[in-house]
Amino acid sequence: MGTTWHVRLAAPANFDRATLLYAIEARLETILAELSHWRANSILGQFNRAPGGSWHALPLDFAHVYETALDVAEHSGGAYDPAIGELVDLWGFGPEPAATPPDDVTLAQARIRAGAAHIAYDRTTRSLRQPGGVRLDFSGIAKGFAVDALAIVLRAHECHHALIEIGGELVGMGLRPDGDPWWVDLETPAPNLEPLRIALHQLAVATSGDYVRGRHTIDPRSGRPVAHALSISVIHPSAMLADAWATALSVEPPDAMQALATREGLAVRALLRTGSGVTEWISPTLSGLIVMASSGGSDASER
């Protein structure tokens, strides 16, 4: 996935670090072998190169991620789409950098081919049809899925108190050894904005934006990177859904993003570029969870 992973945990009795490390690495390897856009021989890579008209039976992880991606694509009105791999590659946001941005003609041709609407999927048999030339890219959802998967691995090894992170997507399980929740400070890459600290107590947080890697989030509808979303963080029980929704919300213009997040009941902190600088928006769901630091309270998030 072109990134790193970290696990911090409160070790249970008879903790075997080597055994857990082996289990984590083995689980990540199965995920990469199926979903990695960075591996040409992954199942995703094989599908992207498959001839038109061919059907492909999907393993369970792949099918689960694809079905979740389709659901978010539907609920977001196409702001998220798992089948824009060609556009991602053209802009150099995949495994290989691009020497120059794509020209208008190349971009228009790629937009015609891109999109999950071109792909037939049979949920009963978990089979996917390659129409020819469509490339999947799970960069906006796979890290979140992997975080959730590692949480399952840790629980299977009696590790019920941990903070798991892959490429900036996190989930908190249980409590820290001092009895506190796993506190995570959302990055605030803009001056004059108050920090936001999240208590990840059985919660995940995923952030999409351009303050680290540049403007790399592509609007599936225009085929171009978006410029207004500095940072969009979504707090959710599922890291996979937080990841996908952070991507979808980053694509929408501010008014549409706010309406979509409110309609879906998502807990969102957005930092948006406006004509006057950077504006912070807190969704109604997240606002209802915030406790001001001066109150001495503790909740899902604390200012």
C-alpha cells in the first residue's frame, strides 16, 4: 500500500510478541496479495489486466471491500468510486509517478472507461466481470479495511486493548494501561484553529486531504484532483467505512459535503479552503459528541 503500520497495545498475561507479529504480518500479506494497487501480481492487478468479458470469482476479503465500496459509491452519488484506477495512474498517484499531468484528450478517454458502473458484479457468487480496460483502485478504502482486520487478529490473540494505525487510519480498542481511552490528536495543518483530540474508545478515525501528499484525491466525475479539501476526518465504528467516507466527502464541494455528511449522520471534522483562508466545519453528529476541555468531561471527542 506504499505506507507503514503500527500497533501499540496493553500486553495481556503470557503475551507472545513474536507470535502476534507473525500473525499480523501474515494477515497483512493476504490483504496485499488481494487488494494492493502497488503489486502487479495481486488479484486486483490481475483483474485490471484481464481481457474484456472475463469473469473473476473473488475471495472473501476482496468481495467484502468491493461490496462496501459499491454501497458508499451509491450513497455518495458517485463521489466515491472504486474503479478509477486508470485516472489515479494518469495523475501519478499510483505506484509509478507521472512525468506530466494528463492532457485533456487523454483524461476524457480515461473518464469514458472509468467507473464501477461498467462492471457487472454477482453478489451471490461473488463474481466480477471485467468489461475491458477498467482498473480498480482501493486506495481510498483498503487501509481502513486492513486496520479493521488487524483488530480482529489482536482479539484472537487475547489483545483487547490496543491502538492500531496504518497510513494514518486508526482504531482504538479497549483502554490504555492507565485507564484512559486511546487519545488521538487530529492534525490541524492550518493556523488559528483549535486542536481536536479524539478518544478512540471502540472507534476508528480516517483522514483524507492534501496537506501531506499534495492534491491526490480525484473526483471520479471530473477525473481531476480536488483543491478545496485540506483535511477531512471521519470518526466511525468501522475504519473501512471511515476511510471510504473521508475520501467521498473530500471530493464534494463544501456545501454538498456538509449536506451529505449530515444526511448520513457521519461524525466529521473538515478543514476547507475558502476565499478567506481555511474554514473548519464540524458535523452535527460530531458536535453532539464534543466536550470542551474546560468542562472536565470525557466523551468520544474532546476540545
